[in-house]
Amino acid sequence: MKKLLSTILAFITIFSSTAYAAENDSVYIDVSPDYLYASAIHSITEQGVVQGYEDGTYKPERTLTRSELLKIALESFGENYIEQFQSENCFPDVTDEDWANKYICFAKEQGYVHGYGDGTFGPKDPVNLVEALKIIMEVYELESYDLFLDESISDDWYKPIIDFSTETEFIPSDFTRIDQDVNRGQMAEIIVRVQNFDPLEKITPSLKPEIFDPLSSELANLPETKQLNVPFSAQAPYQKWIVPYDEACEETSMIMIDYYHNGKTLTTDTADSEILSLTKWVADQGYAIDVGSFDMQAIVTEYYGKTVKTYTKDDVTIENIKALITMGYPIIVPFAGQNVGNKNYIYPGPPYHVLVLTGYDEENFYTNDPGTQFGYNYAYDQQIFFDAIHDWAGSKDNVLDGQKAILVIEDEKVL
């Protein structure tokens, strides 16, 4: 994010300052009741998120740094236990003596921030609009924002963030560029707009994700074993581990589930044809070679026209995985391939890999692993495999930094 294009938000809607239930009397000598963002400043002050300065000022026009914005976002969300967080040097430019160390390291551990391409965080850099929006929405874990997020390397990587923020009215009225620095007044307005965001009311029907959440229905008792008969193919059906087959684990996993849903047989010839077609389409759409859960979700939605539910972080548990399998949903799982001990992989195994989880018993998860011709119904120790679940984090060198994530695709037969 260090270098942002100076793109003008030519069609951004000019929104009036959001109305909040707050007193008109300002607690700061430099924030008059008729100041554009006075009510938002009053709101986050009442919440205890900001306190102002010793001289009684708020300094609404002062530009925020990345550290300051991150601290305010975390505290406004209620991450109060950060005080007990054991911080460490999580970025080379964030030292133990840095006042924001615990906030930055906590946010990195939670997957809210990843830093710049060179590995630094830039704690003292001024934060601009698109950076602020991305950080705040990550902290608030807006699932509907994740649906628009595209982490692939692209000149317009910021477009989903701006599109979503425009649609949801997160952007204050006095911004004219996405690389415009954010001041303390604008920050207060963005925070309160996000806090008051209701996805069912503020996203237009064209952008509302379909409601599909199998885990919203409780399952009384899980059987000790369950196995789904999902058709299998290796990602290199004829064992030619060359482009595009060598990086086609994501596409092959989608194909296996599609054939399962449609009750079709997946022959070697058919699998080969399907993999070539889908990998070409994925490349033509501009996706990276390796993609994470939300890119996979977008691919399934666009290519197959199916609704996908992505579960992340605390929603990814062994019990929830078993529940989804019991309901009849095979699961797409991204994971650290070198951490599962599959002896059929070419040593040392794929740093990042994707497969389909198809069943379980008391000790193992059963999978259709496209990374080997011997991957049908391949068993992994439950705990070892669960510990290896990590979403794509931007590089094969930092797979273990990825959050836990699994995907299920809606199936009319199950519903």
C-alpha cells in the first residue's frame, strides 16, 4: 500500500454527515457544534475511544498515522484485552519500545494487517483513505466486505474496497481521492458509520450476498463416522505435473465438488478437460496462480453461479467441520501442505495446498487430495490436519500467517 495511484473518485456520492444521537455541546474547544463531524467525534469520545489533548483540544484536522488509526480502530471495536497481549517485534520497523507495538503485533496475529510488500509496517506513515478503510473493515470483520476483497496483485487492487465503501456510505463527504490522508475528524466519521452499518439495510439488492449458512442450524448429534462419496481426480489427471496442472489444486477441488453436486462421474478425460477450461478462465479473469478462500469463493460464484459460505477464524473448528460433513457438504480447505506428513507428495510437499474434505471418523479426516494420484479418500490425523489449516496469506513463504478458513458450496439437494 506504500504507493497508491492518485485516482480521483470521480463518481463518489457526496454524503452528508451521518446523524447520531449526541449532544450539540462539544467537549473540545476546537470542535464547534456545527463542525461537519462534531457528532461523530462526540460519539467516539463518549465511548472512551479518544480523549483529546491536555489543552482541551481534539485537533480534528491533524493527519493520523497508521499506528494511531489502528489503535483507534481496535479500541472502537472493543478489543480491550490487547493490554494483556504479549507483543513482540512483528515487523522490522516496529520495535519493543514503540508505543503501538502491542496494537500492531496483535493486529498482525489476528490477520487484520500484513504490512507492505517489503515486510515493513510503516507505523509513522500518514494513513490514507483506502488504507484506513481496509484496516477498519478488517478489524470489524465485515463478512460482506470480504466478499468484495481481491488480494491478488493488480493495479486496481483497491477497487473492491472503494466500491464497497461507496455502496455502504462509509466515505465522508470531503474526500476527493483515495490516496488523500485521513484526519482525526474524518476518522471519527468513518468509525461511527462502520459501527452503525447494517448490511441488510445499507447494501443494495444487487450487492447483497445470498444468505447461506449451514452452521446456523444446530445439529443434535454427530455420528462417529461419516463419508461423502465425492468423485476424485488428481490435479494432473495424466500425471503431467507441468503448467497449468502443477498449480491447479484449487480448480480441481471445485470441479470435484461440482461433479458431486450434480451426481456425475469424473473420468480422467473429463477431469483433464474441466481443469484446462477452468484454469484458463481463472487466468483470463486476472486471478493469481495461488488464491485464497475469498478468491475461491468469487471464482465458484462467477464460474458456477453457486453461493458459497466461507468460514474463518473461530468458526473453523473440528466440530463444525464434522457438522458440515454430516449435513452433506464436502469442504474446500486451504492448508500448509508441508505440515501434514503426506508421503505421496514430492518432498518437501507444497507450501500451500487445497483439497476437498469428504469424511471423518474418530481419529482421521478423509479427503480427496488432488496433489497426488493416490489422493482419493486419503486419511489425515484430525489434529495434525486441523493445525495445518491456513488461508493464503500472500506468499508461499508465509503460509502459516494465514488465518483458518474453509469453504462450502450451496447444494440444492441438501437444502
